[in-house]
Amino acid sequence: MRTSIATVSLSGPLTEKLTAAARAGFDGVEIFENDLIGSPLAPEEIRERTADLGLSIDLYQPMRDIEAVPDDVFARNLRRAEHKFRLMRRLGVDTVLVCSSVSPQALDDDALAAEQLRRLADLAQEYGIRIAYEALAWGRHVSTYDHAWRIVETADHPALGVCLDSFHILARGSDPAGIADIPGEKIFFLQLADAPLMALDVLQWSRHYRCFPGQGDLDVAGLVRAAVRAGYRGPLSLEVFNDVFRQADAGRTAVDAQRSLALLQESAGLTAPPAPVVPTGFAFVEIATADTARITPLLSALGFSRTARHSGKPVDLWEQGEARILLNTDTDTGSHRPDPSLTAVGLENPDPAAASARAESLLAPVLPRRRAPRDAPLDAVAAPDGTEFFFCATGRPGHPGWTGDFAPAPHTPGGIGVTRIDHVALTQPWHQFDEAALFHRSVLGLRPHASIDLADPYGLLRSRAASNPEGTVRIALGVGASPTDDSARPQHVALATGDLVTSVRRARAAGARLLPVPANYYDDLAARHEFAPGELETYRELGILYDRDEKGEFRHCYTVTTGSLFFELVERTGGYDGYGAQNAPVRLAAQRT
């Protein structure tokens, strides 16, 4: 289906919004009235600009507080409407959005509303314009789509139909199944937005917290399916009011928006792009540093051994169990991240070629790479924060083997009991948190978990994890307390062990500097849980944090931060599936000390 986006969904002046929409591959736009009023371009120039960009203008919006009003007020409304209709002809747009009235002058009279909308449609028809009537979730008397349809049906005018808005419908808990009662030709327009579930006034919820489909909790795909089954054949158009999007780069936001529509159409069964290829594990993490002396002592203390060197690049392979860390000292990368920092993640993948095709279809192109003739071809895509994700098939016959690019190095096997990488945590730029959540879901095929807030000494941090069903790939996404607080965008790698106490003792004996934990934490822990004799004292001695739920237990501890990077040692028992969020405030406070 054709795709469209409301200019209110993007930041910047109107010309930048139009350019961003066109470059992201949209077919059309909704022109928001404020964007037009604030533009120095005449309507004819805007019409020409959109045509040059290959865009249609699908909707002009909004027209407010029109119907069910006293006669003298309606006369003024018709005068206002006729002026807008003349303007629309200059713009070259044939559909206008009319929102259900929120005016205190509006009367609770459906018959009057139908009569006045019919008169409005008569006038619009003279200008070749259609009226798309939308029920605002906070409308004074009309706040549901089925109510709006009853009024439109009563008015019975060919130039009058309904506009269905996913937020207004789903935020009120209305059942989209009723859309089947609306003839497809009377659904003039379909506006789409998702949102996180929040206990908030619906107007404030709508004006500040909408997001693109797939980034929130609403069943937007189900609503789209209902509209298409009813016979809707117009564009799928995004109308998203979001404070963060309004501050973000319009080009990035437009790409994120287009990706959300691609995923939405797939979820609704309207398209069949390359199927998701869910990763099965971590192949490696890559750490970039110009000075190995800052990181190699820590890796050694954590039980890793330098096992190999890349044949053509300044990259070392460090291993322990199934956990692999690449240490890259190539400083000519253009990266502005702190040193050291986590720059890439290798994901074990059942079909790397199919994973690359999936990424390309969702506007995440495969990155160009410098590769020697004998290097294994290894595709990677960039996440919104710049982290590169490689699609790997380590040691599997019939697939390129990246480990073959490394020459073995003399080493003495050791270890502290680390078995594999449990998860990685990536702090996102403020404006890209929702974009990152959608990327990890749609491109990487991971299942998103609920977003949670973590208490930091300087504000609340948002965190949202994504994982595969087996829990062998876990990625925790975080964002700072404010747009100016990236806190150096800390990242960390969590390493799994089957016996945390033994691993910590070995790491400390080898010189690992672990994060000190306040004694008050253990006093509180004693009040919350019962422990075997001596267990809590051991945790206090070693700086081990503890959590449990109905499925199992979680023990973990952290190293001090180097650059923007730290490590975590974790032990999961039973079916514990979390990340120790209960302990995050203690860890964050200790890292700020």
C-alpha cells in the first residue's frame, strides 16, 4: 500500500520535512496547517516542491470545531472552511481532516451534527474536496469512531466519509472489529500511531507520547487488518505527536517511520518481505581502543587469553569458554567514542545471507567493509547508535568462517569460569531510544520486553531489553536521564558463569578491580530475603548483588568502568529471565561515586 506521513511527525521547517519524507521513500504527506502557515513558500510553490520530490499531498489538516454548533457560529465556520478549500485547491490536495468538536459551544445533537457536516460537504464538493471526519478521543460529544460513522451515515453525502485514527480508537479501548460495518469507500483516510500504555490523560498522552507502529503497546496491525478487510485502499499514513521526534533529525526520523510501516504491513499480512532470521547466540563483541594497556590487564584478570591475531588487521582475539572478545587497535575509524568502547557485536545466525536481505528490506543497508581478498565475507549493519552488528555462522560447514582470518597466538589456557556472553547493554543517544527498540525488533528479529525506569542519582533512566526466545541473545537498551546526559554513553558486557562466587574470587586474586557496593545494600538485602548461613556475608565480602523472582535467582557483580566500558559477571539459576533491575540504582550510584 502507499505510505504517507504527517509533517507534524518530523522536525524542522516544512521544506526539510518534505525532503526527509521523500528520501525515506514515502509516497505522500499530510500537510499540517501550522507547517503551511509558518512556511515562506506560497501554496503553489509547496505544491511544486512536493511534486518535484515525487510526493503527493494526501491530506490537509486539521479543521476544528465545525459541527453541532448554533447557526451563527456555523455560518462563521462555513466562511472559514471556504477559505481553506480555496487554499487547498492552490495546494493541490483534495481531502481535509475535520476533527470532532471540542468546543464548549458544541451541542450534543447528532442530527444537527449530521446536517451541518452535510452542508460542509456540499461546499467542499464545489471545490472538488472530500471531508474526512475523525472522532477525537477527547471530543466533547463525539469521541469514538463508531459514533462518528453513525453521523456520517446519517449525513449521507458522497463527499463525506470518516478518518480512522489508530490512537484515538485504541487509546479508548474501542474494538476495531466494528470497522467491518463501515463500507470501504467511506473510509476516506487512515492515520496510524502507536503509544506505550500509560495511566495519563488521553489528550496529554496523545500530544506527547505517540510513537511509530511497533514502538509501543497498541495493536495497530490488528486495526490495519480490519480497515483493509472493510475495503480501505488509501495510504497508510503516520500521524505522530512526540516531543523527542520533534527535536530529532528529520531524516533519521523519516527512515525510522518508513521502517515502522514496513514492519506494520508485514505484521498485518499485507506484504511478505524476507522473513526475520532470529540470532541464536553471540559470536563475539568487539572493543576498540588505541591503548591496549587500558583493557588487556582487565581481560586477563577476568580469565581471558589472547588466542589469535588477525592476519591483516590490528585485531586480537581473546577467548574464554564460548565467550570471544575482539580487541581492535585500528584508530583510523573516525569514531568519536570514548576509549575503550564497544563498537561491534557478532551474532550467530542460522542464515547470514537471509539476515542481510531482511536488513536491506528494512532500510538497514549492509555496511561497506575493507576486506583483504582472503578475508571471510562477513556482512554487518549499523544500529541507530552506530554499533555494528555482524551476521555470523561460526564453525558451520558451508558458511564463511571468520575465525579463519586469525592466526593462532601462543597462550596459556586459563579462566575464571566464564562460559559465554550473557548479554550486552548499550546506552542509546536520547533521540534514538525508540528507533533502537524498533531496529532490534524488526531488523535483528529480537523480541522486545517492557520498558522500565531505573533510578539514577541524577534522574530516571529508561531501559528496554530485547532477546531471542531461548534467552541466548539478550541486548539491554538504555537512555540517559536527559538529552544532555549521555553519561559518556556507558556500555557493558555481561559474562555468564556457573559459579559466581568462585569466579569473583579468582578474578580478584588476578587483580580485577570490582565495583564497591555500599554496606547499606546488604542490610536491606537481609530484610528482603532469607539466606543460608554465611551466604549473605560472602556476598558482602565480594561485592555480589542478588535478586530473585518466582522462577529463579540472579547473582551478579561489576568491574569499575574504563572509558565507557565495564564488565558484569552473572550467574542465573532456575528460570530467572531478568537483569537485576532491582539492583540498578545501587550500581548507578556506586558508579557515580
